Amino acid sequence: MLSDLAFHLASHGTPVTIVTSRQLIDDSDAGLISKEEINNVKVFRVWTTSFGRAGLIGRAIDYLSFYLTTLLCLFHLVKRGDTVVAKTDPPLISLISAIIVKLKGAYLINWLQDIFPEVAVALNVKGARLIAPILVVFRNYTLRLAINNVVLGEKMAELVSKQTLGLAKTTIIPNWSDGDSILPIKPADNKLRKAWKLEDKFVVGYSGNMGRAHDFETILQAANLLKDQKDLHFLFIGSGAQKEILEKNFVELGIHNVMFQPYQERRQLAESLSCPDLHLISLLPELEGVIVPSKFYGIAAAGRASLFIGDMDGEISRILDQSGCGVSINVGDAKKLAKTILDLKNNRELCADLGVKARNAYDQKYNKQMSFKAWSLLLSGKSNTDTAL
């Protein structure tokens, strides 16, 4: 998301500087160079410790070091009248940004991919409930200080409004994917499908982060009900905190019609996301409003149907209902999930039609050019509504 937007703005004459770390998401020792220019975007990579994302304590130390070095870097870079866009990884980087904009006479925009500390509390992160009330006070201050808070959906906007008593300006700009490079690919033409020997299968896929915020138990139990379906195969592409235990559970249950693959390179996303006939998306209900599963947008661009496991009135549930490109299922209802998968396997025409509707929804509502336009209006000060869709 950030790269797409930064490159777009820079290509249209807006000076853009990125402050980030020298790590990669799956390689804490990457040691990327400290400064470079990419497509007219200046990139400053500050030093941090490098414990990585595997353990919460090590990750917290990495975050703390990032806060300190980022504060110093922003103090050097930011000038009066600049706009600082604070994202939400690491959590509460908006506090660092708020200090700088107050000192420098700059402007703050929060780009909320998730809402912390509510995420940590919902996931029962150790100690989160004790310090959450204090963090919420500081977080809400940054929301009110900002000239705008960009959120991903209606429920997130509702939460921000509630937390700030309506005093924070919010703009809904959905996330996106690259619909120019991610196009629907027919199963017979998909190179990854051939490489993974899935040509003659009905493929049910999960693509992206297998993290703590996602429900996999319902998926696992549905897969167990379908393990004797020889022409059906489950495909997991990505990584995350739950990947190892999920693989172990599949083995323990004797489910063999499953495959795990690592994250694919960006240039292969069209084939990767088009590989499944049907995609699974999940989110724990208690995380509705604080996280929006952005994998939907890539799935829609690839012209594939979605099954969402989570809150029936959640953000993705609403999108699927409005666009008619998928089905929502309650967490724990493995029987319904298995039946829905089986029904779509036995009615490939219906499954394909849902995929066509998904691509139509992407083109009409979720393409990146619409989001770029909303961002450009916001940054130029020409956006005069609370919600940009």
C-alpha cells in the first residue's frame, strides 16, 4: 500500500520521503542500506535492534529502538508546513509523529491499518489490559491532533468517532491491490497451478498472514470434514504466527489434501491469487473495527470468490453482501463452511460467477486509482467531506 501510494504521488510531482527500518518482515537481519532514492521517493532506513517478529519481547525491543531513531530522523527531516503520515506498524508510531509535528509546526495524518491497543487487548497480549487505558489516552490525543485520520472501512470509522467523541476527522479510503497486474487467470493457464500439480483439483486457498487475529479452527474442522474429497485441495500461501501449529494440526488429523507455500513475489501475485478457485478470509469477531482483512482486494482483482469466516455484520461481510461475490459464515460453523465449499465445488459455474462479481466490485469501488485520487485530494486539502469512498 505504502509503496504504491508513494510512487504515485512522486510521479505526479509531490515530494515524498519514507522513514522505515532496515529489516524485512521475514528477515530481521536484512541490513538494508540506510539511504536511497527509489522512483523519486527518498527512503531513510533507521537503525534498530534486530530480534525479529518471532517473539513478543524481542519485537517490543525492536519497536522501542525504532521509536527512538525515528524521532531523531523526523526531527532532522520535517519542516514547517510538511505533512507527516503516520502508519500503524509499529503500534502508536503516531505518538512520535505527534511530538514532531507540534515541535515543527507540521501537520499529522494517521493512516490506520489497525487500531492499537485494542488489537493487543483482543488478542490477550500479556500486560496489554493493564497499560491499555493509558495508551488509549495518548492514542486518542493523536487522533484529535491529526488533520485527518484515514481508516479502511465503516466500522473502523465508527470506532474512531466513538473513541474521540466525534472530535476526530476521519476519511474512509479502502486499501487496494494492483488491478493492472493482478488479473484473472484461467486455471488451465496458471503456471503456479501446474507447478504445484493442482490442475485437476478444485482449489480452496488462503493467502497472506496466518496471524493471531485470524480463526483457523473453523477452517481446520471444515477441511477435516472434506479430507476424503480427492478432487478438492486446500492451499495456504504465506506465513505467520499460526502457520506451524496449523501445519501440525493438519498432519495430526490425517488431512492430506493440503499444501503450504511461502509468500510469492509481487510479480507472481496474479498467478498466486488466481491459483485457488475459491478464497478463505477470516477474522476473529472481537477484532472487527480494529482490523480490516485487506487480502480481499487482491482476491477481488484476481476475480475469485471469497468465503469469510467471522462477524456476520463485519466489514468484509458487508462488502460480500453488497457485491454478491461471496458468502459469510460464523466462526465455529465448520459444517456450513464445508457444505458451502462442497456446493461451490459441485457448481463451478456459480463459483466462477461469484468471481466475475468480485472483479466487477474491484473495478467499481476498490481499484487503486480511486484510492489514489482520494489520497491526492486529502493531501491537497481539497477533500471537504468526512468520508471519501
